[in-house]
Amino acid sequence: MKISAIEPISLAWDKMVHVLFKPFDFHKWLVLGFCAFLAQCGENGGSGGNGGNGGGGNFGSRFTEHTVPEMKSWVHEHIALIIGVFVLLFLFAILITWLSSRGKFMFLDGIVKNRAAVKEPWAEFKKEGDSLFIWSLLIRITAFMVFVSVIILSIMIAWSDIEAEKFGSSAVNALIVGGGSVFFFIVVFALLGFFIRIFVIPTMYLRRVNFLQATSIAYTNCLCNHKLPAFYLLCMLFVLGIAASTILLLGTCLTCCIASLPYISSVVFLPVSVFFICYALYYLQQFGEDWKFFP
């Protein structure tokens, strides 16, 4: 059995054109865009970082002399606020994860059946959506606990420098251990997300099974003996992701950032989202008649 990561590209493109443009239906775009918006909830967040330069040998002393004591004082004064914000964010994350889990099946169903529907797939895939929600939440909680543990470990390593209010060897070791651990776990959870998004969710949809059953089926049938094609698929998704990011950036700039607004972005860039879903489904269809999503 030959499994290709390239052949599904043209099939996915043709299917995307068929679903969205033959014929073009604005109402259908709005409904599918809403399903895509739900499916992508919590997945399009950005992150930022700060850079700096070596402004002189007294940078470390200036940092520890003023910043560290101020940080300690601020944390002690606002501990109740920090806990409250954390609880609210946790509850919000639960809601977003639940909506996203149900939305993924709604969006998938709309593409497979080429229809614009919300109520029907919301009810039809309640069981599968709830199963995905529970395990997605557990994975996110696990990821959060892992990264918190890495932060705590880094603080323990650097504690002597923190108490001394200096940036010394312990702080450097903490950065090395913490940075390396964070990078490793980011890769691990990214690969897990790839497996769930490409293999597990479509399996749940097609076989109407829960998360654990779909994981076993997908791994046994599509990954266990086909790891190299899966690696090629991952590489191809990376390349296609760069192209898609370029399109999204260009579209956002041309619309003066209007296309980046919630829901509007899901509608404007709906062809991109539909293409990637179709690409994954056509890849899975190569595993035999039991994996047919489209006629």
C-alpha cells in the first residue's frame, strides 16, 4: 500500500473548490465559517517575547537591585487577584475547549456532507464531541502542570541567586534546564496535537467511536506501520502551513486587519481551513475502503 503526502493536495484543492465555489453560496460560507470559528477556538492565540541587548556590565546589578524586589513585593500584595484571575482563566479555558471540541465535528461534517448546518451536527456528534472535550481538557491540564513543574524546577535551581538578588551561575543553569525542558515538551505536545487533529478526530467522526477507541484504531491502522509517510505528512503540513500563513498575513494587511477579527477571519480564510481538512481526509482515504470520507 503506497501512502503519499503529495497526491492528496490536488484532491483537497478540488474538493475545497467544489464545496465553496460550485456554486458559491454566501449563506453557506457564513455557516461553515461559524463552524470553523468554533472548531478553532483557543487555537489561534499569539505569543510575544521581549528582546534585549548587552547595555553594559552593570545590567545584572540594575536588574536585581530594582526588578527582583519589586516583583516579590507586587506578587505578595496581589496574591488574591492572581488566584482570582487564574480561576477565571481556567473556567474560560474549559468553555473554549468544550466549544472547540463540538465545533470540530460540526465543521468536519459540513465539509464531508457539503452542507451548511449547525443544529444537526451539534446534536448528532454530541457523544464524540464530549469525549474529545474530556481528553482535550486532560491533555491541556497535563501540559499546564508540566510547564508549571518546569518553572518550579527552574526557580529551585536559581533560588540561591534569587535570594542573593543577583544573576549568577545558578540563574544561568536554571535558564538552560528550563529552556531545554520547555522546548522538549513543546515538541512532544505539538506531535500529540498533530496525531489527534489529523488521525484521531477523523476516526472518531467516521467510526463513531470515543477518543480512546479512535486513538487505538488510528494508531494501529494508520501510524504503526506507516511512520515514514506520517513524517512526510508532517513535513508537508509544515510547508503548506508556511504558505497558508503567508496568505493569512497578506489578507490581514490588505483588509487593514479587519480579516483578523474573530469569526470574520474564519469566514474570510474559510478556503484555507477547508483545504487543510480535506487534505487530512484524503490522506486517510489512502488506507482503504474503510476510510472513505468522500464518495
